[in-house]
Amino acid sequence: MLSDATVRGLKPKAKDHKVPDTPNLYLLVTKSGSKLWRVRYTVGGKEKLYAAGTYPEISLARARQLRDEALAMARDGRDPVEARAEAKRPAPLDPDKSFEAVARRWHEKNKPIWRKRHAWDVLHSLDRDIFPKIGKRPIADITAPELLGVLNEIEARGAVETAHRIRQRCSAVFIFGIASGLCQLDPAGVIKPALAPVIRGHQPAITDVDGVRRILAEVSRIPSHPATLLALRFIALTVVRPGELRSASWEQFKGLNGAEPLWEIPAELMKMKRSHLVPLARQAVEVLEQARRFSKHHPFVFANIRNPRRPMSENTLGYAMHRAGFHGQHCAHGWRAAFSTIMNERYRADRQVIDLMLAHASDDKTEAAYNRAMLMDRRRELAQIWADLLLEGAPSAEALISGPRRSVPLA
């Protein structure tokens, strides 16, 4: 049998060699000088080897203890190598403790107190950007660097404000998890300073007539799905906010075949929290007629080309204008500034009407209600004037989407 002094004094040879301690335990001394404990055992009539560790990390006494444990398992018909591997396997994930499961419970808990549109947006943002990355991970195992990496990917596509908004939502999920006893830390709470800052200010916009006509002309030349081209023209004509355009559904439109076509945007979709009436110019109705070719069987007028049950991606219009060369010069929201600037310069007496068309809420609620009821005729006139001004010399909506571009995937 070996002694501690003997084991310490063993030297490597030209080849690996075995030094026995008992019939079932020996030390393998490699030519490089490593000393490896090995235990012989038999299971199912087959002799096998169990690696008990390396000397001096595993002492002689500890190696004998491991030998005894391995032989006891073998006598019971259990393979000690397989038992050790089984012990190292992670416990199966409880699906109820995954980040996605906890987030969905948090969402259900809060949905009754949120506006319908906000509730949809919260879950959609997590479903799009977070669940595919870390949704199946146990909420307790997610680290701050791991979550930061996911949010950095969102920043990389230029959606800095979206990254901050999703971080806040993830933080709320972690806090819900802490309260539920499913995790102990909120990694989303500590990474805020590591995100790029949100630079707030005026949205980039071109505000002269020749400039806005040039935007529509240049955008129409880039390879795009017809829905993208139609949506770009429609937002330019109606000057609504991008979120309102993306949420446009067919039941919101009234009288498209009559003399006074109208788009009524529900209050829950509006920043001012009351419904907004958008009188439609002839050219806007033409856009809707063409959009029906692609989305008449789907809920949204401008549907997501990859999943028609969902609205167009929030990045689609921005990407199109970026490809057309207007990055930093004009964005989808910029049509509102263009309309306000151009129309106020030409029709100064209609400032209140123009503000109503932009859904700018008046501080005077009585005045706001009166204007909303009494100025619709003038709003309709200005909508047509704007459309004629904007699309002078432009192709029809049908011509806009004709040709091979209809098969180009939505970017």
C-alpha cells in the first residue's frame, strides 16, 4: 500500500506507469509528471475505470474514500461514472420559472389597467426582441451582461429609445419575479447607465414643397414591397403619427365610396386619449383601394409582410427612407412638421384647423370640442389642398406599385 511520502516522491518516467495502492486503486503517473487516481470496478460483468481525481488535489486518504464509494455503488449494480455524470446534469427547467412565463404572468396582471394599445405594444416588444433571446432561460439565472447584450442589439439597429423602453419593461418583470420568490435580483435595473443615451429633440424633417416632393419621388425608386410604398404615401397624405398608421384597421374607415370619406382613429390609439377624425383626400382613398389588394383579408391595412396578422414593423418606413438617402434628414414623423410648416405659411388664418388636423390637443377643452365639431368642412378642404400640392406630377397609387417591385420582400 502507498503512503503519503511515497506518493509525493514518485517521479515521471519515459512512459506513463501505474503505481498500485490496493487491487482496486492505483496512481497513474504520466510522463509529463501528472499523478492521476484510478479506481477499478466491475458492473454487469465488465471491468471499468473511475477517474477519482488528481494528486495532490485529491489526497491519498480521499482517493481511498472515493474508491470505497465507487465500489459500493458497483456492488449495488450502479455505475459510478454514470452516477457522477447524472449528478452534474442541470436540473430540468421548470417552464413556469422561465423569463417568458414570468413576463406573461406580469403582463396578464397589469393588462386590465392599461390601454388596449399599450398592452399590445408591451407584449409585442418582448415577443419580438426579448423572448427569442432569453425567454426560455430561468429568470433567476439571467445576468446583467447577458441582458445588456440583448439590448445592445436593439441599439445597433438605431432603436435607442426602444432599447430603453424594453429595459424598463424587463425591470418590471424582474421586480415581479422577486416579489413572487422566483429570483433575487433585477439585472435590468443596474444596466441603465450602460445603454446609449436617448437624445431627444425635434424629429428630422424637410419642410419645403420641392423637398417633400423629392422625398416621395426618391422613395418610389428604391426596391420596396408595395405595402411600404403605399404606407409612405398614406402617412404623407394624412400626417398621422407612425404608430397610428401602423395600427390602422379596415373597420376604422368610413364612407370610402362616398363624398366624405373618413378615418376615425380610436381614442385608445391616440396620444391625446380621444378619437381623432381624419378627412381623406381623393389620393388617400386611392391608396386604400390599392392596399386592399394586399391586406383585405387581414386586420391591418398595412400588414407585416412576414406575419399578416400583425401590423407593419415600426422600423419599416424608417428603413425605406434611409435607403432612399434621407437618414437624418426626414423620418416618418417628419411629415407632420412638413405639413404644419408648409400649410401654416400658406394659410395663416387656418392655424387652429391645422392644429386639429395634427391632433394637437387644446388646453381649452370646450374650444377643442367646438372646433372638432364645427371645422370638419375646412379640414376636408385643407386635406385635399395638401394632397394636390404634395402629389403634383406624381404617379397614381396604382402606378406607384406596378412592376416587379411587388415581389420584393419587406425590409
